[in-house]
Amino acid sequence: MKYQVRERLFSIGEDFWIEDEHGTKAFLVDGKVLRIRETFELKDAGGRVVAVIKHKAVSIRDAMKIEDHRGEVIATVRKKLFTPFRDKYHVELRDGGELEIHGNLIDKDYRIESHGDRIAEISRKWFRLRDSYGVRIADGADTGLLLAVAVCVEHLVAEDA
């Protein structure tokens, strides 16, 4: 399935919809205000919290935590320490697994892999709108988690720029 994400989504307190490839509102990114750290909730179209994204305020490397609806950390997204040729991020999963994120992050042309298999692809090329990019998620992959990872990468890259 392919989703359309609009850029400039990181104004705290600003809400924003992620649409599916048919233009239907599928997920809401709800920016929370009056919090000590930056927090975003990813909600499905029915308003159910799918993931909570929190920017870790004090860390050697910038990191964002993704929690499930019960508040349990299910993933941590952070930049790798040494990446000589291109930006690389990785995701540490609760179960001990990892996802690799690599490609051109600034131009929104990257992929997310698990054990060498592409499970999501992010690209600006799929939509005519300049301020949008697409997230294509492989069948059977965790849509909520991967959209939350894309939101984290967008935020971390924007902070780095």
C-alpha cells in the first residue's frame, strides 16, 4: 500500500493527515503541545492511537522512541555513529531485531529493510505536489510502525539540517 505524507509536519501542535493512495484519510499525526519533549501521536482514521512518537531529549545521538498504545517502547530510531558515504539510520526493535534505513534522506528517496528485504520505500517521485512524499509499505509489514519510523526520520533529518 502507498501513502502520501505532506512535509512541514513538525510544527508542534499542528495536526496532519496521511492519506492512502486513493486520497482517503488513513492516519492522523497529532502534534502535542505543552509537553517537555516533542511528542506526536499516530492515530488511525477511527481515532485509535497506533503509536506515540517521542523525541528523546538527552542522548549522545539523537533518538526518537516509538511506543504502542499502552506506552511500551516498541522501537527506537537513531542515526548510526559512523556512516562515511551516506546518512544511515537504524531502528532497534523491542524484540531485539533491527531495521536498516538508508538512501538519500534529505531528498526523501530511501528504503527501510529488515534482514536485507525491503519492507518500505520512501520517495518524493510518486506525487506531483512538491511538499509531499510517498511511503510504500510491503504487504504484511506493520504499517503503523513503518509510518511512525518515516515520521521519526523526517523529524531527525529536519533537525540535522
